[in-house]
Amino acid sequence: MPAPAPTLRSLAKLLGLSRTTVSDALRGSPRVDPRTAQRVQQAAREAGYRRNPLAGALMSELRRSRGSAFHGVLAAIDFNEPDRPQDSATYHRELVAGLDARATDLGFKIERFSVGHAGVSVQRLDSILQSRGINGIVLLPAWDEPDLSNLDWARFAGVYTDYIIERPRLHTVCPDHYRSLLSALQLLATRGWTRPGLYLQKHQDERLQYRWSAAFRAFQDSHPQIRALPPLITDHFDRAEFQAWFRRHKPDVVLGHHVEAVDWMQACGARVPATHGFVSINLHMKTRPCAGLDLQPRALGARSAELLIAQLQRNETGIPEWPTTTTLPGRWVEGPTLRS
Amino acid sequence: MPAPAPTLRSLAKLLGLSRTTVSDALRGSPRVDPRTAQRVQQAAREAGYRRNPLAGALMSELRRSRGSAFHGVLAAIDFNEPDRPQDSATYHRELVAGLDARATDLGFKIERFSVGHAGVSVQRLDSILQSRGINGIVLLPAWDEPDLSNLDWARFAGVYTDYIIERPRLHTVCPDHYRSLLSALQLLATRGWTRPGLYLQKHQDERLQYRWSAAFRAFQDSHPQIRALPPLITDHFDRAEFQAWFRRHKPDVVLGHHVEAVDWMQACGARVPATHGFVSINLHMKTRPCAGLDLQPRALGARSAELLIAQLQRNETGIPEWPTTTTLPGRWVEGPTLRS
DNA sequence: GCAAATCTTCCGGACAGTCCGAATCATGCC
DNA sequence: GGCATGATTCGGACTGTCCGGAAGATTTGC
């Protein structure tokens, strides 16, 4: 018969102290006599006491927010960037939808906030969140490098829903671009395509640390039967540049973000999907029906909610010691720009 | 002045019922009169009641486990592979150490099991785990593709601590090889190294879907001032092959797993660290002091424990609908094989 | 027809750890 | 001696859940 697990109260009784003194002592509060604190800590070690992190999280929240009880509200922060491309709106929306759905399942609620330019300042955000008793934050993808280092992170737990954030270094959740592109290329190879071409905007590749082009090159290197066409990586989408590249290297299937490339290919005499193919590497940016990769923003949003809520349940706030990246491979979707 | 948020107790008082009846009613317990339940639910909606998810999780766990000493036991499964290289033993040990430490923090305990060859069969494992009431499983890295699809996954939550597992498709936790190598190369570039060379065993690159070589190529592509030497990727570590490659391409710094390459370089006339450098891309495989990347198995183990325990606390078992990969960048470590 | 058994519905106790105001006691100063 | 100050400890209140049992209604058995 195993002995029941020691609790604050049983430990207190053992020591002839009150549960509060024991609690304060274990957390190193200056309100207790150092000698008492030491005695308590030793007794805790010997009794094998382990504090229940869930209870800790609950009580800390409950006591701190005095009255306006913890209601599990999470903030979704949108960076109001004027130069962000419009075509990422669908992706954003789906991300928030997944976030919302999963958070609701787990008993939390999402509220959206806008920061920068048309939105509030970071300092204002800090006081808004603190007065509302919100301490879980999801940062929606930003086009440029976001900076929220001015927030008082000791009070918050946060997740960024894109590859890299340095200010501060938080856990991130994002698509597995590398693996997604690799499996798309593998699928195309089994269907007989031998001259895949990649068309990217430079900024899109750089912000992912070249993961798109790296996967493309790695696939070429490991598949000798595939023609190693050089990818076209340009500063801006440009018809003339694309067509020069297309005519010169003659890809049979083009992979890229910009669906309008289909028109440009057809203007060069290619027939899509009869003779040539086009594959979108982010279907949420498409402006017309298309085959390609669904990067699954909805599932990413759900996963972000889980990650954040797990932190809150462990009562973990602040910048993580070892920030991690959680990735999800894309899902292949058939479409009219590729013959089956 | 905002009204205080409604709680179970305030709602119960309003309705003239006890807090337990209200709680049961809101969770659809068959113990309450359906008419009462409906009345409660309507009142809750009108009052805008939202249950505190933290308190819910805590109490649910508390009541269910009825004062047992620990909240649960997790299984760490080791695949007993005869052909696994010996040099991964340190990495394994550190991984388990991190797992154990974090699990203990969170009120869980780790027990190790061995499967295959010298260990038990998968079917035997299934019955052992079920009879012991264990339902959280961490799979330690396997050299070949592990197969645990025969386990009755409806009862288990699992995490694999390496890149890819297909049988079944679980969440995984592993180093971010791509990002680690990229930042190591960037660091070397800022220190003036211009001819980095990569030396890999083929199997090591393939099981990571070419992430090592892809990062190496991506770095070369994006840094024109760096000489793009071809990586040496061989079936086995081979001195003659290495030296031929070294003499021909003259790398000034070599990155790889196999520290013995330092001897081979020196036999070719290179002086390490005076004129040339060597960087290990997995310091836990080193057989002598060395500069390089610590892939942080301890932190990975800790993260695996968190991921698994979060699933258990949400009461989620079975194969996840969308398996994700959680990665952690390596940490740069100085050493005697590289001048500062 | 009435006691006993069964079922329905609701209630109360116990539980976790935290925070802050209040209580208690010792010490210093005039 | 009286009062202010400081050091230390304590108690109350807080969240939602589970289960044993109370109270009352209904059915069963003879």
C-alpha cells in the first residue's frame, strides 16, 4: 500500500506550521525566517513533496486577479503592417479560425488586438492585457521582423505563428516548408514530371532561411533522373523575367506562390494542364482554382492554442530558455492546373 | 465598474441550487433532472458564465487520482537494434536524463522498456503497459525505421524523439539540423573561414531527408563570397576517400560527425587548429574534445516530456490527426579543433 | 394497505496552492 | 510604561469536481 502523496497541508502538519508558511518558504518568499525556510525545504525533500503545478497555476492566477476571475482569455496579436501583401489575408483568417476553435474546446477564448500603425502601441498593449488579466498571447505572422520585446514578458506566455522571432525568442508554430516541398516534388516525380521549376519571390525564401530553395536543390541532388533546372528567385513578380527563364529552361511543371504565372506560361505556348503543370506552394494565396500545397493554417492555429494553453497550465510565463519550433507538413490538393 | 464574473457559486445562489448541481448540470450529468439542467444552462448563458478551465483541469485530475502518490507513469521505449552505432549512447543517455528531470518536475515518473531482439515483443509490451496502467509513451531514437503500429494506440499517447516515424505517425521532437548547420556556417563565415567542407555518412543525411546537405548548399547559394565546395557523402567512413576529397577541394574547415577526420586532415599536412579547423555537427558523438554543435538532447528530452504530458492532461490518446514536428536549434560550443 | 426496497434528484465535504490582510510577538525609543 | 516599528506566522477566500449520502418519490412484495 503506497503512502498518500505529501501535500502542503500534510507537510505543514508534520512541521507544526501553517500551510501558508510552508508555501511561502518553498517559493523563497522573504516573509519567512531563513532558518524556518531551510527547515521546510529539507523536510520537503525528505518527504518527497512535489507541488501540483496545475493547482499552482490556478491559485496564482486566482489571487493575482482579485475579483476579475481568470477566464482563460488569450490574445491574438495582429501586426498592422502597411506593406504586407494582401494575399495573405485568407491564411491569417484560417489561422485565427483554428486558434479559436481549439481554444474554445479547451475552455479558452480568443480576443484580437492590433499593434502598430493603425493599432495600439506596444506599451499600451501591455497595460491593456494586464488590466484585462490576459496572460496568453498568440502572435500572428508578420511580414517584417516583429518586435514585442518591450512587453513585460515575466507576466506572459507567448507563441509566434511563423518561423522565426528574435524579439523576444518565443516558441513558434509554422508549416514545414522544407518537407512539404520535398514531398510535392516526390509526388510529381512519381507522376512522370521530369523538369520541375521553382519560381519564388526573394523575400519569401529569405524569411524562411532559404527552406524552399534548399528543399528544391536537395531533391534535385538526390534524384539524378530529374533535370536540375535553376530556380527563378526574383525581387518582384515580373512577367518578362519569368518568361525569359521559362523559355530558356523549359520546365514542364512550375511550382510557386504566384498563380498568374499560369497566364505567362500559356503566353509562351504552354498548355495548362494538357502539356504543362502549375503547382501552388501556398494554396491560401491563390486567386483561382489550382493544384498545390495546403499549408494548413487551421491546424497550425489549433496547435498554437494547444502549445500556449499547455504553458499556462504549467504556470510558465516569460521567455522560454530553449525556444522550439513546431512544424506541420502541408497537405497535397489536386486542382485544374495539373493533369492527374 | 464591471460586475464580477459569475462563478459556479454565484450562479448556484442565483438559481437557488447548490454549486454541485450546477456543475453537474453544465457538464450534462445524468444525475440531474433534465428540466433543471436546461434551466441551469439557460441561466448560465444569460449570465455569461464561463467555467475556469484551469480549475476544471485541476479538480478533474485531483478527484480522479484520489491521492495516489504520483499522477502517472510514462514509458520510455528503447528499440534494441543490434546494428545501431555505439556512438549514439551518450545522446540517448542525455535524452533520457532530460525526459526524467522534466517528467519528475511535472509529477510523472519514467520507466524504461526495451523492445525487439533482446527486449520484449510489441504485443507483450502492449499487455505490460496496459496492465501497469501506463498510457504515455516516449519512443527513443531508432537507427532504422521503428514500427509500433501493432500497439493499441486508442489507449496511448505517444511522442517519438527523432525526425520521422510512419508506423504510426506520431508527434515528434528532434534537433533542427537545418537551422543548426546554417548558423554554424554563418558563424564560421564571420570568423573568416571561406572554404567550409561537409563530410557525411549517406545514411545520416538520408534519414533526415537531406537536411544536412540542404543547409550546406543553401548557405553556399546565398553567400557568394564562400567557395562552394561539393560535400563528401559516403557510404562508410573511409580514410582514402576522405583524403582524396580533402586534397582535391582544400577545405579550410571541415564539418562532420566523425572526429577521426582530424587525424586524416593532419596526415595531409593540415595543422589543426593552426591552419585548419574541424567542427563536429553532433558533439555527443565525439570521442575527443572538439568544437561544434551540441544538439541538446537533454532539452529535447524535457520538451518531449512536456508534449506528452500536455496530451495526457487533455486526455488525448490515439494517433494524432495532424502529427507535428517540434525542433530545437543546436548550441554552438567552442573547442580545441578551431582557433578562436 | 403498509413496510421495505429501489430510484431520482440534489447537496455538502474535501481537495490543491496562493496572496494579502491581520494577528502575534520582540525590539527600540522617549 | 507607552507607542511605533519590524519580523514572522497565520487564516480566509478562491476555483470546479467527484462521490457518498440525504431526502423524497415511486415501486415492489406479501
